[in-house]
Amino acid sequence: MNKTNQRMFKLKTQSMNRKNYVKKMGLGVIAVMITGLSFGEGPENLKSETMEKFDTHVFPALPYAYDALEPYIDARTMEIHYDRHHRTYFNNFVSAIKGTELDNQSIEMIFGSISKAGDAVRNNGGGFYNHVFFWNNLSPKTAGPSADLLAAINKAFDSIDKFREAFGNSAKTRFGSGWAWLYLKSDKSLAVGSTPNQDNTLMDVSAIKGIPLLTIDVWEHAYYLKYQNRRADYVDAFWNVVNWEEVNRRYKDGIK
Ligand code: MN3
């Protein structure tokens, strides 16, 4: 898919997402869970824009070309990662929820009681969601945290360098496959940590819980073609392609 087609597909997908999103009254409940809104407010008043990015029945376009993150993440890895790994998680997730009561629930709601959903939904739903999240928090244009986010980072980790070190260590020391996260705890303070397999901080089974802000995939398929066994080099290179605009937006949205 060339860049123009990708962009058109993205616009179309976003438009579809929005229509489905407005139909999904269930999201009102998620708003209560995540942002503490009252039940009286409908989706139109939903403050958490983070929620509308994900539709359980749409496989979204990659927001950039496969080679956009070169040389830090190579085109071949991106292509296989997005078009095979991610797509397979999505297909298996849709199959796993088809015809069940989960079919009409938002993915965040499913994660909230994932302990009751079974391994197929947990692993493939997590794999679907985490990768959408990951693509959106990468960009060829990187900047930095907003003043508000930087203040919160300094408060939690002392400095941006120490935050990077803490986040990087979570990613580098996760044994086997998984994800490292920067997330907002229920008291709205920042924390870093990692989850195994395709788990994430929205799942009721997770040892670390909160609103995710930034993530890195540390499964070998995310880096092995370019970095082989050198996960640490991949994690260090990751900072060159962090989409801070997205992280800033998630933070602003998450603290409301
Ligand atoms: Mn992956």
C-alpha cells in the first residue's frame, strides 16, 4: 500500500471508528471506570479521547509507511510485525469473541474482566490492542514531553534521564516476551513496569494497573531481524522514534 492509499485508508478507518464509537453506548461505562464521569453523560461528552482509537472489529492502518522509522526500526520488521503478527492477533481475537457476549463490548471493557474471558481472548485481544497502541506511540518525528508531563516525570523519577533509564530497564529485564509501560496509576501519578506475553495495564489480571501512556514491544519478533539478541540496543534506539505528541495527549486525557 503506498503512502496516499495508506492515508486514505486511515481516514476511512477513523471515520468508521467514530461512527461505531458513537453507537457504542457501552463506552459510557468505560468512561466511568477510567475517568470517573457520571452515568448521565453520553458518549458525545466523553472526555477520554483515548478510548475512541480502538474498535474491536477494525484492523487499523499503520499510521506511516513501513520504512518510516528507519534506521531505528527496519521496514522488513515493520511489515512482518504489522501485516502478519498484528493481523493474526486481530483475526484470532475477532474469532474468539464472535457470537459471545463480548462481541458488543469495547476492548477496554473486555480487559476489565479478562480473567473471565479465557486465554484466547486474553492473548489475542491483548495482542490486537497493544500493537495498535504501539504503532500510535511511534513516529518518525519525535519531540519531547509537554511541560505538564515533564513535571509529572520529574516528580516520579527525578529527571527525564532517570525516567528513560527506569522505563528502559523494565523493557530490558522483562524475562521472555512482553511489554514495558509508562502508565498512570489510580492516584494519577506516573509509574513504569512491564507485563508478560500480551497482557497490559488495563487487564484485571495484571500485576501493574492503570491508564497506559507509552509502551514498547519486547517480543523478539519486534527486533530480532535487525538487532538479533541485542534487545538493549533496540530499546535504546526506541527513543529516537517516540511519538511524544501521542504520549502528551494520552497524559492530558488520562489526568482529567
Ligand atoms: Mn509484537
